[in-house]
Amino acid sequence: MGRGGGHFARGLPWLLVLCMAAVACAPPSGWSVAPPECDDTDSASFVTGFESREGGAPDPFTYVEEDGLPVFHIFMSASLPDEDGYRPARFVYRGRCYVAEMRYRGDTSLEFPKLSLTVDIDGEQRFDEPSLAGGFMGRRKLVLTSPFNDNSYLRARLAFELWNRMSPDHLPVQAYSAVVYMNGRYQGLYTVMDHIDRDYLSAHGLDPGGDLFKAVGGDANFSRLDSMGGQKKKLHQGYEKKAGKPEDGDEAYRTIDALTAFVADATPEQFLAERGDWVDVSDYEDWWILSTLMSAKDSVAKNAYHFRARGTGARFRYIPWDLDTSFGQDWNTTRLHAEDLDPYTRENRVFSRMLEDPAIAGPLRERYRALLQGPLSRDVVLGLIDGYVRELEPAALKDEARWGKEYKSFRSWSWRTDFNDFEGEVAYLRAWVDTRWRVLEESLR
């Protein structure tokens, strides 16, 4: 069974045993709508006999697309979650039934009316989507991200696509769009994304037993000072350990502490000569390029993953995350000026160390120019935006009709007077990219 699978089996009431033999029955305790029964959970077989749908709700086994996008039909128990917040769940996708556990995810986004989800599939099942995101195959975990704070519905996808295009050597994050129904009711347009964990590492040929850290706060800045300028009590402030042994205690953070100490304390000569022994240099240089390209101010210290395999000589790798602050808006939808070229050296000591050394900064700027003339050119990026709009427009307009009122009245940004509808936000984003790229090209001459 998958994570927590035993909780699911033990928590089912005896009534569900009777329901398994029946064509239809009343919802068992904990479920607002009776979930479908996945007959053979190891093979995610097709299932028949699901008739406990609300009036007018789509049949999850035949209603596989909406407005050209795939549909997730999710059934999640309303019973109390376990210690990690996971609830028993099932979902149907392209006619396949999966037994899973799900939890609501995020920090600030947990306050959104339209919530994001982590999906953890039980048993030997694996989630497969062969046609989208270059092949989204063999996933045991995935993330369904709510674009509630992005009414262009495309910023996260565009951000990860640019990272993936920057270099074939990057650790990519795959993403695509889908429609979600929850317990038979329309929930809206979501972004389906990789879950960064041991399985992700293994799928990319990396050591699944290595150290994986998630930067969850601004103190994850590779400095001896915290984000407010005070002395840190521990160098690993701002990080959570996500994989690797040990899991807890100061020893769990030994490798990220050592990297932070090197970045903070190395002489200029040492940093230039030895940084390639500590990190994949192109990863961390491209992190700075991506951040400044998109004005991703909320992801220049926190909202990042850092991975190091076990063994002597292993180097840290960077994996981007949570890039909804990008392309002209902050996490709370505040507008960001395209002309503001903040290098984020105050927020991230790695960035300042790279830019203060001409031997690093010179080639870094040359690479930036080459990317803007090639795989990240203005025409390429505007073309990607136009392609996403053609794909998403019908679903985006439907989502806007459902959530638009809540979006405009949400307390974190209800004070704004410059709201756009979907069409207006796309126009704003295109104009921002056009201006930003011109300003960057001029600054890099």
C-alpha cells in the first residue's frame, strides 16, 4: 500500500464491505458522495456499477475531457485526516480508477477558497498521462495546483517550461492543465505538476537516498545572517528536510549547513576555484537568470529545492518550485514593474557571490544574452503564451465564471482597483514580457 494505505483500510466502516457487492448504496460514513470502487487497485482497472452520482453530475468513466482538457474526478472523504493531513480518496482519470490519499497543500494558499492538493496513490498503481507535458508517466505522487491567484491561468506552466528549455541538463518540472471535479461538483481549472520527492529523484536517475531540502523561508539564503539581517542560530534556518537520512535533528542538515558555510565564508579566490566542487554551477547560475528574467522575487531564497546525492564528490542541484510570483505579479497579485531589474543579491548570498566576481559575472551575462537570443527569446515566449491561451481559453472562462467573484473579493488583494478579466490579464502579461525582454536586452549590452 502507499503512504497511509493502512489507515484507509482500517478506517472503512463495515457498511462499505456490503456496498462492494452492491450496484449502488448510500454513501458510507465520511464520504459526502459514495466513491467509485476500484476493483483491482494494483492495475487501476476499469470499474462498473458507479451510480451514486448527484443529479446532473458527469459520469467519471465516460466524461474524460472538458473543453479539450483532461478531467480529474476526485472523491475525497470528509472524515478527519491523519497526522499528515491525508484523507482517504479515489479519483478517476481517463476512465481509470485510482485509490489514493489526498491532502490540501500550501501555506498561504491554504486560505484560498479554491485549494491545491497533493495526491498520493496507493499500492502499485502509477499515474500515466502519455500525451501531455512531454509524457507525464509513472507518477506515484502528483500535485494539483490551484491558480486562484493567477487569472491568466498560465504563469506556473510558462515558468517551468522556460526552466526546462534553458538546458537539457536541468532537473525539469513537468506541468500541464486539467479540469477538476470534486465529489461530482465542478471545481475548476488546475495545473498538474510533479511532486518533488524520492520518486522524482529516482525517475531522473538520481540517488533517492540523497539529501533533499526544501527552502520554505527567506532565511534559506546561504548566509550567516537571516533575512532580517540578524545572526542565525542555525545555518539551516529556512529549510525543511524532505528526503535522506537522518530525517531530523542538526545532523540531518549537515550537508546544507556545510554549503551555506562555504558560500558565506569562502574568500573570493576560494569561491571562484571551489564552487564547482559544491554545486552544479550551471544550475545555480541559471536559477539567477530565471529569477531575474521573470521577476520571481518570491522564489529567490525560499520556494526552491536543493538536492545532494550521497557519497564523496556529490554536488548540490537546484530544482525550481512555486513560481506563481512571476511575469508581472507578486503572490498576492500586486503588479510588478517590468523595468525593475532587481538582482536579488540582498536575498541570496549565492547570487551576490557570483555577481561580485567579474570572472563569474562576465560569462554569466554572456549566457543570459545567448538565452535571450535563442531558446528564451521574446518571440519564443510570446508564442508560448499564445499557445497556452488557445489551449486554455474555454476552460479559463468557465473557471472565471465560477471563481471570479471570490477572486476579486479575496482579502489579500481586495483593495486592488486594477483587476483584469482573463483576456485583460493575458494582454497585461504579454505586454509585460515584451517590455521586460527589451529592458533586459538593453541592460545586457
